[in-house]
Amino acid sequence: MNMSARLLLVSALFLLAKGRQLRSKEETLEMIHSLLSSPQSLARYSGGRPLSFSFSDCGGKNSTLIVQNLTLAPDPIVVPGNVTVGVNVTLKEMLSSPIKVAVTIKKKILGLVITIPCDKNFGSCTYDDACSILDKVKCPQQFIHNHLHCKCPFKPGNYSLPETSIGIALPSNLPSFLADGDYDIEAKIFDSKGAQAGCVHLDLSLKVKS
């Protein structure tokens, strides 16, 4: 059974369990969105002993951008709140505009792993020109203090951010799907010629404070 069929089955069972009948495809899709939006118990904590945040570099041996180490705390991440981030990255070649970033976010729902669609630039989105986005973002003082650049281009070298606390606010346009749960996140970075420069995969849990 493919993922679409499994999703439809889960939605149908949910509706039937409430004594209702499916009236239309739109109603089923609405239920799927509702499932995505509902807070989930953190499966990574259900075994009694919590699992820690994990990451992996998924870029392969030919990557020009290599994530050597990445730490993130607390676990689960609580939003809004402070997040402590530490990272070590090696860049072998210059990365200049345009830089494309393709993000895939998956959430665990009722035993299924569902890819979250792109919604208002949140979710599984592709950003064709990440440099133009960075131009609009104020570089955190912690980055500047550690000589980390937030603007394109990025020169070859080793970049390091010691464990640093950064405040994370709750966006006013926060998508409804961003609720408590376990997430798999993968980000692929492509250089100005369209070749994949790097990739990083994260497994994390999220709790949203109302």
C-alpha cells in the first residue's frame, strides 16, 4: 500500500470511528491536514529512556560543504524558548549566489511518516535563491562574534560556532502543522551551477508552548 492510500485509510478509519461517513475527497484531505496539525506524543520518549537529538551529513564523499558536528539542546526543542546550538562546518569551495536549498520535513503521525507540504515558506520547500533570503535577515550577534558570515558569498574554510544560546520566537504565521511531535528534516544545498554542495539530516522532537 502506497503512502497516499495509507493516509486515506487512516483518515477514513478516524472518521468512521466517530460514526461519520466520508462525503467527499475534500473532507478527507481536510482530515489529513487535521491529523498533521494535531499534537503527537513524542515517540522517541515512549520507551522510558529518552533518545537524544541526532544529525548526519548526507552529502557524500564529493560534497564541498561538510557538517562535521552539530549539537542542539534542549531535547525536545521548546518553542518559544532558548535553543543552544553548536556547529562545525568545512567548506571546500566558494559558494556564491544563487544558492538553492531544498528542505524536506517529515512528521510521524499514528505510526506513519508523512511529508509535510510547503505552506507559506514553511514545510518541505525549495528556496531557489537562499542568498536573497539571507539578505533580509539580521545576522545574530553570536555569529558575528565568532566570525561567521550570514551573507553570500561564503569563502572556503572551517567554520565553527561553539555552543551558543539563541532565542527562538513563535512566528505569528506559524503553520498549524507545527505542533508537538517527532520530525525528520533533510536539507540539500546546491551551488550556483546546480550541483549538490552538501546535505544534512536531523532527527528531533518539538514541543510548542501555547
